[in-house]
Amino acid sequence: MGYRLSRIYTRTGDKGTTGLGDGTRVDKDSLRVEAYGTVDELNSLIGMLASYKVPEIIARQLTDIEHDLFDIGGELSIPGHSVVSDKQVEQLEQFLDTLNADLEPLQEFILPGGTAAAAVCHLARTVCRRAERRVVSLAREETVNAASLRYLNRLSDLLFVLARSLNRAEGVKDVLWKRGRQGRGI
């Protein structure tokens, strides 16, 4: 395989436009660029999460997720292009169900945090929700692969459960949100 990025800077974006995968030039703040840029940000957080010491089964799943997110970014950068299918969504659901089976049911909301890896999961979850919102905005204007939208929705759920699972593996309890909490002791 030859070099795809022989030159990193091209100067073609210096005036606020960028090239899509099909060669079309668009503004850098277009809905499409916002969508795939946020997916890229999410992918970077998944890479950060994978850099922590996590169980091997989780590390493998995170690598698969990174590949899927790269595919979603590719889809979004080429109008009309589709790669992701419901098969990837189903795989996320299966992994989510496996992790969730070992967790106690929640009676209240939990606060983000716990171990460093779980905290990164929570951050990735919120960025995933933002990516999903960006793709929804784009889908109102242009055609978007519906499976990719479902994937992002399911991934945010998985990241929530994964945070709880990582905390449990390290013996860290979920911090429950306390409804109607008034005042704090100093």
C-alpha cells in the first residue's frame, strides 16, 4: 500500500473550507463536518479509554468500536456512502447485555466518576450523545445511514454500562445522585 498522506498540510483549508471524501468543498462549520468531527472527537476518547488498563475483552471491544467510528466518520465525509450495518449495532447490544447482567439494577441516577477509566467512559458517553445530536441535525437536511445513528445511540448506552462495569471490577461503588440534596457540610 502506498502512502496516503504524503503531505500533512495542503493550505486548501486556509479560507475556512474543507474537502469531503467525494471532493466537494464545504465550509468547515457545516453540519456534515460538525457531525464527522464530533465522531472523530469521540473516537479519540475511545482511544484514550483503551490506553487504561482494562480487561482484555473490553480492550478488544474498544478497538472494534474505534474501527466502527472510523467507518461512521468515513460515511459522514462522503455523502450517500454507507458502511455500518445493524450487525454492528447488534454486536454492541450483545456486549452491553453481557456487561449489564453482572451489575446491580439502578434505583437512582449515578454521578459520573469513579476510577479514571470510568470517568473517561462518562466523558466519552457525553461526547457520543453530542455526536448523535450532530448526526440527527445533519439527517434533517441530508440522507444519513440510519444504522450509524442507531449505533451512536447504542454506544452511549454501552459507555454508561461500561463505566459501571469498570468501577465494579476495581471495587468502586457507584456514587448515587441524591434527590433534593440541600446544603453541604464543609
